[in-house]
Amino acid sequence: MEITRARPSLFGDIAHGLGFWTDRSAVHEAAAQGRTLQLQQLIQGGAAVNIVAVDSITPLHEACIQGQTQCVRLLLDAGAQVDARNIDGSTPLCDACAAGSLECVKLLLEYGATVNPPLFTFSPLHEACMGGNPDCVQYMIDEGAFMEAHDCHFGTPLHVACARQHYNCAKVLLNAGANVNAAKLHETALHHAAKVKNVELIDLIVEFGGNVYARDNLGKKPIHYTGTASPSHLCLEFYEGTPLTLQQICRVAMRKALGTKALQVLSKLGLPTRIINFLSYMPPPVIELCCL
């Protein structure tokens, strides 16, 4: 069922009963453009901070998508709903993550924003991956974001990072223990990496234990989405025909067993630094590289 402007958002109460439809208010404009003095004057003059524009967008949404930290603080101090949802179900935290504004993300969480809101669409972590913002990805994970949160259209945050070719976001997720072989309609992150023909992503996913033989709901393996003799095809062909080394099998097995606590646990095992670096997918120090 299509949601139109004539019908308020289906995703919850808006504006504590004060919300009403407008094309775009002066509060929205000031918040989006970072005009803090004007915004402060509007608030002091009694302007509604939870006024909603088309698609249930609040001034707080506007400030977050533009990374206007000072305006975000003014709005929150004035009673803006920290978890207000627009017509798509996105919260201001989603917008801040999409924009890559780490300061806005921290501020929203300080004011009680929900890390894992029960939305029908993307989670804030999905949005951080969609925007290609690894710092926000890491911060959200540190704050308890669900790495296996599943969107019905896009799958997990790792699916999104790979589909959008955001290598650093994918690496942050995998290092934090995201399930490398999580599937949406049997489609894995490796299928996405193959579809976008990104050899670096393919290498990364296989290094973390990605299954090159996994078949999606069409019965296709990742290699089937690459052009014959293309770099991505040759890469997957190599991995299909070359067994993993014992070292790699051990690393994948240990990381799988330790799950999301791998990085914390490995540092406490008393192992040599080079082995910890290997198990943690961290490059050895430059001094060690020079000695090899």
C-alpha cells in the first residue's frame, strides 16, 4: 500500500501531537543550513521543533543529514524527538550515519537514540555502510549495533557494504565478527562482490572464510556473475581450484569459534605478536616486514 502525503506516517506518533504537515518550515531551513542563531531565535519564539514536513521529515532529520552538530544539540535541548521516524522509517541516527557525521551520531546516542530501532527498513548500521562511513560503522558496532540486522530488500550491513563497494566498511564488519556467509535469498556478500566485479572485496571476503561455492536462489555461484577471463572471474576461478592453506583454515576456524569477541580474546592468549596479527587480519609491523 502506497503511503501518500495526505496520510501521516505509519511508523509511530509524530511530534507529541504537535506535528502537522508543511512543505518546509523555517525551522527545517535553519537546521539544514546550520544557521544556529536563527534556529535559536525560532525556538525561543515558540516554533515547534517537532514540526513535520513532507514525508514526515523533522528538523532533526534535516540537521543530521547535513551534519549540523550545533543545530542537532539545539533541537534536542528544545525537546526534539530523538527517535522520530520519517515516512521510510528512518530515524535521525540513520541520517547521521548515512551522512558520515560521527559527531552527530555521538550526540544522538548521548540523548538516548536507539541503536537498534525496530524498523521495517535499514538500521543505522545499514545506513553507515550504504554511505561508506567506516568510522560510523565501527562506532555503531562498539555501541551494540546488530551486525546481522536483516533488511528484507538489502540483507545484512555486510551485503550493503559489498554491493556499494565500500571496502573499508566491509573490513570493519568482518573484523568485528560479522557472519561472512550470511545469506539473503541464498545470496551472500561474495555474490555482491562478484556482481560489482571488485577483486579487492572478493579477496577480503575469501580471506575471512567466504564460501566461493555458495549458490543463490537462481543456483548461481559468485563466479557466474563475472565475465569470462575478467580479473574477478580469474580471481574466483583461482579460489575455486586452489584449496585453502592450513594456516588460513586455522585462522577461519578460530575466528568463527570466537565470533564477535575474537579481537578481545586474541590479545589475551599470550601468543607472539605476529601470530595475533595474522589471526586478527592485521598487517605485521613495518619493522617485521623489513626483517623478512
